[in-house]
Amino acid sequence: MFTHTQIPFFELNLPQIIVFGSLFGLIIGSFISMLSWRLPRLLMAQYTHDIAQETGNSVSENSPAGNESNTIDYNPEQSILSQLSVGGSKCPHCKTRLKWYQLFPLFSWLFSRGKCLHCKHPISTRYPLIELFTAVSTVVILWQFELSPIGIAALIFNYTLITISVIDFEHHLILDVINYPFLWLGLLINTQGWFASLEEAVWGAAIGYLLLWLVFHGFKFITGKEGMGFGDFKMLAALGAWFGALALAQIILIAAVASILAGVIGTLLKRHSYEQPLAFGPFLAIGGWCTLFFGASLF
């Protein structure tokens, strides 16, 4: 556990932490559920549009790009950032625009009993689960770090990991547009030595990338197959930038054990087969959360 002492901006007792953390976490969770749904689809739609422009051909709806891009409206004349913040939330099935009081998925899902109030189509549990996890993790972080500078950094770290994990779980993608700022923010924060020294953070970023790069190419050389994506290298580099090189072995160990357990359990429950690849980002995130809450020398 990190022991840096900082004066909190506001002194909060446990009931205040629970109330404030829950409400703030639900709001951020609602934003994360929207961002993690829209951003990969907008980027895929942009990719589809750019390919069509270069080749002069439209992308088939049967292709992965076509299937992703036709689930969201995309305007090539506007930036991705502007399209993330406009348009309002809609039911994915009937496209009915949601009212303001329906924009909190946890309460809306419970009130509507998991179905759209208009078309009665089942609503995915992803939305309330993202909100609930974000709220609970916010309370835990505020309880451990308080509302201090290092506490705010820990909250940003937490929200970024949630976003990366959801997108990677659903699309098997770790987006550079999220991962690169995440890495640089870790380096900047550690100029203050909050989680590691700056020297440890720089080495952590470099070694983190190199470790999984070597694993990737070693596995490919032996089996002829690609065992992971390049986004996993960059994510471990970002975690190294946050916690330093000495935390990398712990993070990899936790991620490896968690992924093996998830694969075995999924196979036993017949929800996963050994032939299906598992997104590794969420398991790296588990290693990151364990390091945040218990420190870089857990083992």
C-alpha cells in the first residue's frame, strides 16, 4: 500500500465518503458506459469510411468493419470528439431517445426491469454493471486515499482502467487514443513520486512494453500464432509508468493467474472454449487494481 501522506482537499467521514463516492461514481459510470459503447464504434466507422475513400469501394456489411460501423451514425465532416458528445443516448434496438431520468443505467434498468420502456426489448446488463462497479470502486478509493491529490490521481487511474477493460472485453481492442494519454499521465504524476520515482516509472514503461513484446514474438516463433495484440504491450507499459518497473512482475503474475482461472471457469460453464482468445486487457487491469490498493510489493 502506498504511504505518501497528503493533506486532503476536504475531510470526509465514512458516511460522507459512501454517499459522495456512490453518487459521483454513478455519474462517471454512466459516462464510461456511453464512452465505451460509442468510441470503438465511431473509430471503426471512421476506419471503414477511410478505407472506402482510398479504395473507391464500400465496405461490406458482412465484414467486421461493416458490422461495427452500421450500429452508430457517423459524420465524416465532424471530429470523433464532437460526435461523442452529441446526439443523445438512444435505445440500441428501437432507437428511441432516452429521457434525462433514464440516463442513469443502474436506476433505469431496475425501474424498467431490464427492458426498454418503449419496445420492451431486453437491455444489456453491461450498463448497470459498469455503473455499479464504478460507484463501488470510487468509494473504496476515496476511503483509502481520501479526496487528496493522490486520491484524484487514483480515481483517474481507476476510471481509465474500467474504460479500457470494457472496450477490450467487448471488442478485443485497446485503443491508442486512451492508452497513450494514460501512459503519459503516469509519467507526469510520478514526477511527484506519488506511486514510484520518475526513474522507476520510465524504466517501468520501457520494460513493460518490451516484456510482452518478447512474449508475443516468442509465442509466435514457437506456434506460428499471435497470442496477444500490440495493445497489451502498450497497456503494460502504461501500468509500468504508473507503478514502476518493480511492480511489473506482480502485475503480470496476477493477470496470468486471473486469465487462466477465467478460461477454466468459462470452459467448465460452457461459455468459452480453449480455441477462443481471451481479451488480456481486463486481466492486466486486475493486476493494476491490486497494485493500486495493496502496493507494488504484494508478494
